[in-house]
Amino acid sequence: MQKTPIILSKPPAERSKQPPPPTAPAAPPAPAPLEKPIVLMKPREEGKGPATVTNASTPEGTAPAPPAAPAPPKGEKEGQRPTQPVYQIQNRGMGTAAPAAMDPVVGQAKLLPPERMKHSIKLVDDQMNWCDSAIEYLLDQTDVLVVGVLGLQGTGKSMVMSLLSANTPEEDQRAYVFRAQSAEMKERGGNQTSGIDFFITQERIVFLDTQPILSPSILDHLINNDRKLPPEYNLPHTYVEMQSLQIAAFLFTVCHVVIVVQDWFTDLSLYRFLQTAEMVKPSTPSPSHESSSSSGSDEGTEYYPHLVFLQNKARREDFCPRKLRQMHLMIDQLMAHSHLRYKGTLSMLQCNVFPGLPPDFLDSEVNLFLVPFMDSEAESENPPRAGPGSSPLFSLLPGYRGHPSFQSLVSKLRSQVMSMARPQLSHTILTEKNWFHYAARIWDGVKKSSALAEYSRLLA
């Protein structure tokens, strides 16, 4: 039996359609657009190679594109080795010119001591005007001591300041840093110093020598030479006293130590003058300015210097213990109401001038020091001897003077003054140059002081 064949075919409607082309395997999805690259290192300077860049969104298995080759900086040719990067620490410091800046001559000059003064210069001239020449000798350091002097005419202020600063008793007085009164000036009854003289030692100690207070020679010069007085003063003697008060008030504000020299004991008008100068001195801020301002108080504590009474040209009887006690007691009573530091900082008993006296010999020891006549030092070269009838042993000993030598006492006085405390003159620590500018402001304020102007009207 014959089987019927079966033919498998598509319907006529599907035969007309074209077969679809062969499809390729599916491609992976396109990567997402790159995000902003993260810069790990920026170029240090222009002209350097670009910084290394990495992309946090780079898919795994895909190598990042190699960085572009850095462009050679200016001045470099192709094929030459690129220069090494210069770090910023070198640019901030001395730089490439550092070896040239460190000149050994300049470095040695910085180690040299400051210029040594050979004589005094003017800080305030005879017309009571401020002078700026002293700033050239000052440094930017804070360890400075300022010593001033006050006294009547002919008491030996310039000589004392010269011996304390730079000279010795053996030197010629014409070579002293502060010019002393000459014999001709003594005969005419004149004064040698006018205004305020300035001198600073190698130990950074400032000495201020002043014209005599209440000077009759200055008054005589005003009257006889018909000098025109300032309009605020009507009488010459008022002008002389106001000049003296201005100088004293200035020293009480800018000095650590003020020496009051007198050549006989004592003149009550001198103590009245000191009390008046203390009354009209300009006010100064407290050293503890920060603490006072935090407590709400705007008024600072007044500054007062150490006051030393120097009895110059003392006689033998002045060194007697009984006379010494009387002098201390009188000064203590006259200065009892003063705020000046006139006691407790200088002692003749502690420096072994009177070796037989106990430390508590004086009930209240003030800052008093005795210095004999300077002429007695010349007698030490040919001292008086004992009489011819005395023992040969005593004929070799010098005569009794009743006090130590002039040179020994000046040396002890210098040691006592230089060892005094140096409190702050203002609420900030002052260098030498800061002190100079501070003193200039104080002097200008003293000349324009309303308290001094009111006092001068009371004198007229």
C-alpha cells in the first residue's frame, strides 16, 4: 500500500516575509559618563608637569588612560632631564639669595657693643625744648635704669653724676662727662648746667643731669638781660620756679632713682619744693593695668621713684653716730606725708661704712648717704703724720680723718644706687627707645599741665 507523502510548508501569508538577519550577541551596556576627577596633587608652580589624576568611577578591569606627557618648562629643551620641583619651605625662607644675605661682616657688626658715649648731650635745652639727638644711642632692650638728680646751685650735682657714671676722682674734672662748675663760673656765681643733660653707660644706665632748682643765677640772667618771658608768666621769679617744678615733676615720672644733692644740712625750702613737685607731677598708669581694668576701676596707681638724699661735702662731725641719727630723724619727719620712696632702699649701715654700729641703730633709716669733700682725697697722697715726739710706729700711719676715703664712699654709693629695684614706669614694659618716646610725651604734658598753670596763677 502506498503512503501519502506529507509536505511541511508555511502558510502563503508567512512565505512573503523576509527572514530576519542574524543577530550579534548582546553588547554590554554603555558606561555612565565620567564624574569630576579627584585631584590628589596640584601643580606647585606654573610650568611644572600636571598633577596625578585618578578617577574613582573607573570600572574594574578597565585601565585608566595614561596621563599626558608634561610640557617642558621654559628654558628646557626636548630630551633634557626635567628640573626637580622646588619645595615651598625654601621659597619662604632665605631663598636662593640666602648665602649672599648672610654676609659675615654684617653678622659681626650685629655682635659689636653699642656706641660708647664720650660726653653728655642735651635732652632738654636752655629754652626748655625737647632734643631728639639721644635716640641714636638707645637700643631695643628693656634692662635699663634711669637715674636723675636735683639740687640747689653749686651743690655738686654734675660732679656726683660724672663719678657715678663714667669717671673716677683721679681724673681731671675738665674731662668729666657732665661738665662741672669751673672756677670762673664759681667766682661769677653762675650755673654751669642748663636744661637737662643725657648720658648712657655701656651697662645701659641712663643719667640725667639738670640745671639747679630755684637758681638765683638764672633769675639774675632773666632780669639783667631783659629776656622775654612766656606770655603765661608775668614775673621772672615765677618763671624760674615753674621751670624748676617742671624739671622735678618730669624726673619723678620718668626716673627709677632721683638723687637730691645738698651741701649743708638742711634747707627747709628744698623739702617744700619736693612736696610741691610731687603734688603737680603728671599721673602715670599702674603696672597692674590689666587687673585694675578688669575690676572696673579706670584710675591707675601713681608711680613714685626712689628718692636718695646725698649729703655732699660732709664734714667730720657729720659722720658722728649721734649726728647721723638726728639727720635721719629730721628727714623722716619732714617727708612723713610724702609718697616718694625715700626710705628702705639705701643704707649706709649695711654697706659697712659704720662697722661698729648695729643694723638697728637707726629707728627709721631713710635713703641718706654722706660724701666728704673731694679735696680730702688729694691729702691722701701726702697725709698728715704724727708728731716727731710720738712713737716711730705711729709716724708711719696716716692722720685720722673720721670717715672713709672719698673714693671708697663714692664706690659704695655707686653700688647702692645700681642695685636698686627697677619698677615699671608705665603699664607696659619699656625698651630704651620706648622710654625715650614716653619721656618726650611726659615732657610735653608737663609743659601743658593744667595743675602747673593753676599753681603759677597762685604765685602771681
